[in-house]
Amino acid sequence: MANKNSGLSRFLRFGGSSSSNAEDYTAIIKFKFQELAASTRNFAPESLLGKGEYGCTFVGCLKSSGQVVAVRKVNNERIVDVYNYPDQSMFSTIRTRSLLHHPNIVDMIGYCIDGIQIYFVYDFMPLGSLKDYLHELPPNKKPLDWNTRMKIAAGAAKGVQYLHDKSNFAVIHGSIKPSNILLCEGYHPKLSDFLAFKERIPEFNESDHARFLDHQYHRNAPEFLQNVKLTQLSDIYSFGIVLLELISGRMAEIKPSLIGWAKRKLVGSMEFTTVADPLLKGHYPEQGLYQALSLAAECLQTTDITRPRIGYVVNVLSNLASEIYDPNAIQMNRAGTLAVGNFEMERLAKQWRHVWFFPVG
């Protein structure tokens, strides 16, 4: 642990926490530890929202403004993993992150450094994460219907599009998964926990590398597993897994592999509707399900250059989200037919033959 703390101190010094660099961020607040402690009742267990890859998150209420916020107490070991590469300082990343604003991105409000401990402060998302509704349904909550799932998928894709194409920084998310898609009123999705860098090849030692891949292999693209390299197209692969989770209601982490499970059902079979989440109880448009599964296959292609760019993903999902499904009405597609034909089902099976997954279980 001493080495980890020493490494963290080095990154803090490199960022210049005592210099003007740390104070130049007009768009972000530098909080005092006492204020964050008071807002979370000294990080009391009852204030804990959850534990994640980068640390524990607490709900707090800022006494100065009355604003409800989420306070992330960053795991020191993970902060060294994240920032241990040559062209990135922690403070430049904090600054970049604080300047990213979009309706489908969780705003970063501020940060705090107390000794070697780092805290990040974000907008509070009252409905929790997508993971809660897909895999850990809260008591007395109804499963997400088809329309809401497509709305969440389209909104999350718009957040990725902002990061990739629309912001001034063209950043990579690097960790797209249901727990990092947070929900506010009306199930409006916002992306969180992205790392704000352009391209990254982490320089881990052998033990760190093995530990990292052990936790990530089920969600990352083949080029990442081969070269530990994150790109915008590896984000597309991870997004395809989330779309498949929205469709099926199954977790990527389960055994057998989610993608392997879907591929076995979709290759050589005409029963593509068996992939739909049973909690939907058949209340989904057959054409919409087909199009969503086709898009997921495009995102999950083995070769990165054959995957679509995020703008295409947004267009497809925005169309699906705009076609409101009414279980009491006859659903016709734009061609005027009711069901998916044999030609379309054969095309879907062909797409899924080229889907790649890391076999588990």
C-alpha cells in the first residue's frame, strides 16, 4: 500500500494541487473536506448509495446551497491505475471532466483533496442506475417496458455521441455498463464514471494487468483484451452489450456468457423473440425487437472497423424510441407488414455469426 500512496502523491504533485493549476477551474468547485463530511453526515453508512469500481458513493446535501449531491470517495488504488500513464495528469482530467455538459451526461460539480484522499462531487440521480432496474429491481417497482428501454438506450447513445463527436475533447468513455448509466426523473439517462481521455494503453505490471482483465473481460472488445487499448470503437462494443442487456434483461457477467447465450439462439434459429426479456411478457414490437437485435450485432462485430460510428447508433435508436409501442394496438412496420419475414431473420442470423464474445462458463 505504501507504493500506491507514494504513486498517488506523485500524481497530486504533478497536477500542482498547491499551484494555480488547481485553482484555474472556474467551472468547478474545490470543496473543503469538512463541507463534504457534514453533507454526508460524516460518510455515515445510511448515506451510502453504493460501492463501485472506483470507490464508494454517498448521498449528501450541501449546507451552502441545499443541493443534493453524490459524493464519490475514490479508491486510492484505482486512482493510480487510472492516471498511471504519461500524457495525463489528474488535474487535467478533472478539468476536462468538469467542462463536459450535456443532457445525457452527469455533471461534475466539484472535487476535494484531503491529504492523499480524493473526492468527486456529482449531480445526484434520484432513480439510481440502469443496473438497479434490469438486474436488481427495487421492491414495488415495475419492470421497464419496451418504450422506456428504447428511450434509455437512445439517451445513453446521445451521451456517448457527445463524448465522441460533439464535445471539444473527443473523449472515450471506457466503461459503458448499466451501473454507469444513471437515471433521473422520467427515466432520463445520464452517463457517469467515464475517464475523459482520448486513447489509452495502460502500463500495468503483470499482476495488475491480470486483475484488471479478470474484472473486465466480459464487457470489453477483443482489441482491448489483446492490446489493452481503448478507442471509440471499443466503446461501441461495450454499448452493444448494454443494448443486449436492455433487450434480454440478462447480465453480461452471468455464466454462460450473455453474448454466447444470445448467439446460440439467433444463429440458425428463426425464434429471435426468445431473446426478449420475459418480464416484458411479449409486450414489444416484433419489428422493433428485430431492429434492436440487428443494431446490437453491428456493435458487437469482431473487427472494430466493421462496427458503426455512434451517430448511426443514435439515429437507429432515436427512431426506435420514437415509435411508441401500444400493446393494445396492431403494430405495423413502415412497409405495412405485421411480422418479421424469413429474409430478415436470415439476415439477423448472418449478422450474429460475426459477433465476438469471450467464452465463460
